[in-house]
Amino acid sequence: MNNAIIKQSYTCAAANLTGHASNVTGATWVVSTASAADDLAHPITIRNDSVTDHSAKTAILTGTDANGNALTETLNLPGTSATVTSTKMFLTLASAVPSATIDADTMDIGWSAVAQSPWVKLNYQKVPFSAGIAVTKGGTINYDVEATLDPTLNGAAMAVKHSGITGSTANDADSYLFPVHGIRVNVNSHTSGTFVFYVIQGGN
């Protein structure tokens, strides 16, 4: 019997509106910090520091997802003194390229507190398939455990929440008894949140 035993520990980074770059301007933006340095993927935020409405413009975000796969998203820039948030979650951000100059106005690029751990790959061919999962938490945190039937295990993989660990705020444990390609933790919110993700897969 060849079983997988995995333990992953994380300390979630707080939301940081200037984490990737502060006061970018003009037609070329420089990302000064690539990641939140917590080994988790986060949505990207762009805050408009000016009273000019730049919502007709976009920025192409390029980086990696939680598992290190290439990831891009085109995000509409914010309107007057507003903040926009990406749909996809980035482990790293390499560049943010505006579709047009914002002239002398400035914007800040950062991340939100929402986060995702990397997909943990499981052997779906084990018979019988079984995977024990547990999350122990620190601080104040709200999280889900998610699975995917998509073999690509990237940022575009369809995720389905575990019915027994959704919106959990305490230590929790459950299992998967049907084959899945991967599982992960999705952090909905946290205050100085930490968590440890345990996975044990059995079967022959």
C-alpha cells in the first residue's frame, strides 16, 4: 500500500492595498513586490488614488496561480477614488500593463485577505479511493475545503466545496470517498489567520 501523507502550514497575509506597488503612474507600471510571501494565492486589488474616472481602461495582470501555473486576467481599472479586485487569485504578480496611460494620476496595486492554498494532487486511481482531510486553525479564520475533478490542477480548475467543511471557523475534519484529482483550502476571511492542512490518502 502506497499512501500519501501531506501536512501544509500557512500564515495568511493581511490585505495590503500597496503590497505589489505604490503610486504607479503613466503608461508603464512597475510591480515592486511579486507576492504576499505566504505561499497562498490572493485576488489582486487596484486602487485609484485620483478623482479621475479610469474605468474605461483595463490592465492585463500576468503572474502565476497557487500551483505555479501561468495566469493572466484583464481587469477594468477603477473609477473615481475606487478600488477594483481581480476574479482570479495570484500567487505571484509579474506585471500589470495598462491599456492606456493614466497620465500623472497614480494607482496602488495590492492583494486582498481572501486566499487559496495550492491544489494537493491525489491519486484518483486508488481502489478503494479514500482521503482523510483535516484543518487546524489559529486566529480568526473562515475557510472552505474544495475539490476538483479537473486533472489540470490550475487556477481555472472547477472547484466544488466540501459539503461538510464550508464556512468553517474552527478545527475541522472529514473525508472524500469518491475519486477527485485535487483538494485545497479556500480562505474566505481572516484576522491574523493561520491554518494547517492535513491530507492522508489510502487505498491499494
